Amino acid sequence: MEEFPVKLISEKTLNKIISPVISLKGKPIQEYSVFNKKIDGLSVCDQGVIGADELMLMDILGTMATHGVYNNDSKSGIDFSKRIPKNSDNFVRQTSGSRIPPKMIPHLIHRLNQQDDCRIPKYYCVPQKGSLILDDGITYTMQPPCSLKFNDLDLFKKLPLLKKKIKTTKRLFELINRTSNCQLRMYFPFVQFEDGQYKKHQFVNRECSSSLFRFRILSSEKASNGNILSRKYQIIFDTLLGFFFMQNVLSCHTSLLPGHFYNMTEYAQLFYRMLILPYYNGKKIPMSLKEIKARLVLKSDNSMSRKVVMRILEKLESNRFISNIEEIIKDGSYWYQYKKNDWKTITGGI
């Protein structure tokens, strides 16, 4: 497949914690959501939808940020086939450890959990009135939140998967707008390199819903009939979840996905992303039908859900993400056995 050389990073925490809220034709969205439920280690969606396309967009934005920081080439711009750095690389460790002073983290989280606005105040980043002064008398500030600027036509040229999946710049705008409007409350641990190792910090925005990013249209090009041909965007990660999402991305707390992953059905993408990709060494294999239904928010009875799950697994197997699929009986219920394939097998050795 032509997309094999293209690879995207996928942030691990979002994959592991997110509960999808999918709009299904002919069904009220409330039937397939987790609205107004308590956070129990996963996520609550208070507004909008979050499914395969929205998570694909987060992969794209995270990959752009990664290349922009670590593989920046002003002449050719972002190349989605370039090497993705690892969290063991020295420059990744330096970046991870420099975005926010470790002493500031618990105080920042405490303040953020008490505010009503999901945006990070500017005085956290620039010394001024309201900046954080701790017991040692030092004024602490963090680096300004990350932002990205890009032109949609240029992005379509560099990412062939967009031509197949999104197809038009108008639909890309709708996806960006829809994803930015999604309001989440979720358990979102993030990592930072401190004292010679990566440390995990716990964060959960129980009271204040947060979007994953904000965006602005910097400019647009119109045709003679008034239709917009292209847009230049600025994506700003200055929300609660946005900042910690980018902290994990720039710490390379990520997994790799090949371009052809996004050609699969929505449920196949969600199954692999949430139930296979975050786990290693056979963890979560075999997996129960009960857990699959809960994570994918499947509302059908067990008989229909079994058929859905087998179709998903067959799709993943035909695309080389897994192999040796089997439905088994364990403890009087249905479970699913399979082998998680390595990167070389998934990409056909490319």
C-alpha cells in the first residue's frame, strides 16, 4: 500500500483511557455515550463526539508537533516518513524535563482542578501578577503551551491518507472544529523526565471539562464563487488536557501507526487503538466479550456483539495487525484469543 512509508504517532494515555462517543445513523447519540457518569479511570464526554476520525486527527497533530520539534527542516517542511524519535534519546529527555518545573506540577494541578475555565492562564508562563510563588520564594513559570501552524492543502499533499479518509478541505475543517468542541473530563496521567528517569504524574479534571485544543483560522483562499479553497490554521494546546497531551507527545510517550491503519472501519480502529495497541507481552490477551463491549460501548446483545467482534478481528487480521484469531469459552463466557503482530509484519517489512 502507498501509505506504508507514512507513519503517525499515537499518544498512549488517550488511547488507553478514552471512552468513545460515536454518532450512529438513526440512533440518538445519548444511547452511545457516557454522559454524566462518574470518572472511574476512564473518561466522560460532556459535549460532542470522540471516535476514530477525531482520534486520527489527534494522531496527525501529535505527529506534526513531534516532527516540528525533533525533525524540523524549514526547507522541506514536515516529512511524515522520517524517523520518530524515542523517549531514550537525549534531546527528548531534555525537552520532556524542561516544559514545566517539577516543583510546580502539584501546585499547578491543584489550581487547575479548582478553576472553571479549561484554559491555562498566561501568568503561569510569564512572570507577572498571579504567577506561582512557592515557599522557597522563587517565582515558577512553565513553558508556553505548544501551537502548530499549517496549510490544509499542504497537509493533504504530505498525508495521502487524508485524500482517502477526509477527501476535502471543507471536511477537514469540520473535523477540526468538531474535535476542538469535544469537552472531556478524564483521568490523564502524564510523564516527565526528572532526576534521570521518566516519572508519571496523575492528573484528572473531575470538575472542569476540557477540550483537547483550540484553533484559529489565520487566513483563507477563496474561489471566484466565494467557496473557500484552502485555510491556514493555528492549533493551540493551551487547555488542561491539551497541555498534558503535548507533554506526553514530546516525551515520546507514544506508539506508531502506519498510514493504512486509518483505512479500516471505525470499530476496527477503535478496537486496535484502545484494546491492543497500549498493551505488550500478551497483556489483555485473551480478552472477554464483556470488556470489549464496555470499552467499545456496544449496546447489542451478546449474540450480535459476538458477530461484530469477529468482524472486527477479521478486519484487523486481513490488515496484518493481528493473527491467529479465535473465539474461546472461558469461565462460562466468551473470550477472544489472537496474536499482536510486530511492526515489520504490520507494514509488510517496509
